[in-house]
Amino acid sequence: MPGGRLTQQERRQIALGLADSLPYAEIARRLDRPTSTITREVMRNGGPTAYRADLAHRATERRAHRRRPASSRGPESVPQPHGRDAAAVADYEETLTTVLMASGLTKMSARVLTCLFTTDAGSLTASQLAQRLQVSPASISKAIAFLESQSLVRRERDERRRDRYIVDDELFYQATIASARANDQLVETARQGVAVLGSHTPAAARLENIARFLDFISESITRAAEQAREVLHTKPETSPNDTARPSPDRG
């Protein structure tokens, strides 16, 4: 599998694939590239509807040019716990952020969630997030407010009376249940439409089918979440020779 940055010709192939409504996996297969590379390339350059090969190529060159003078201050120079490769961690964080954006999160919300997922403590303060992401506290506050509304993070006060933002074992369960409840509201609203439009009309039949479909999905999601809940509490196995200890986050 070829490595290195995408060429301008590859970007043109990506643009053609998007114009033909090809999935990212198929575009990646044709270019012999990882699907994550294509997903990241498209999402950081306008998304599938606004992607332009030449603009994406110029934007990449500008980003590379800006990074060169600051290379000594890049992620590679930051000490990593557990002997992790700093460059590999940075690349993975970018990939995870891109995937989260593809699932519907804004870029800043995705970056914040990635930070929380990839820190061993599973929690950071607003100042720590702002420092890691090199953004303003206001940007962090806005992203956190959205993530809290989706039950993707929670906050608690630490011993220094600072708000800490946390991803813990229960949050994905709670977010899944919240999503199922949102479906329930749509089911109820669709069935209200059936009564308003007349039960024997095509429009009402359409709404009833939507309601039945979402009702089934919601029940399945809730049942599966209950059955799989304990998976979220699984801890990594350690051997007697494992003496590594996580490094505390400083802030």
C-alpha cells in the first residue's frame, strides 16, 4: 500500500469518484489507499459535496508550509506516556476526528471528543483542552455544550473547584439510549400525521411505515444496548510484569 501524501492526480480521482457517488471505500480501493485516508482528505476539504481537487491540493501545501517552521514544537516533541509514538498518535487523532465529523459532529466537537477519548485519564479541564487544541476557551465551551446535549460528555468539579469534562464507561450507553428516545418522539409525531392526513391516504401510509420502521429500530437499539452494557466496563488485562503506570494529566 503506497504511503506519503496524496498527489494532485489522486485528488482529481477522488473528485471524480465523489461526482459518481462512489463510497469512500471504493475510491480508496481504486487508489490503493486506506479508506481512512480518503475520508480524512474529503472531510477536511469541504466534504463530499464541496470537495475540489485543486483547492484541496493547494490547501494541503499551505498547511505543510505553515507546519515546517514549527516542526520542533509539533506533536513529535511532546513526551508520550507508555512509550507511544507521538507522530502515530497525532495521525490517529486526526483520523478519529475525521470519522467523528463524518458521523455528524462539528469539527471542534469532534476534536474535543478525540482529546477526551485518547487521554488515559478520560477527563480534562477546559484550560487543558484549549491548550492541547490551541483554541480559545470560548470554542471549547461551545463544543462542550453541544457534546453535553448529546450525552457524549459529562462534567464534574474537581478538588480545585474546576470543571472537568469526562468520558466514562456509561456515556456511550446513555448516548445510545438518548438516540433511541429521540426516535420514539419521531415515531409519535409520524403517527399523529397519520390521523391528520387520513389513515387510508398514501401520505398517511408513508408516515405509518416510517413510524413502524423507527419503532422497530428503537426497540432493537435499546435491547442491544442493555445486553452489551457490560462491555463498556471491560478493563484491560495486565500481567504481573506490567509495571507501567499512566501519567497524570497536568493542567
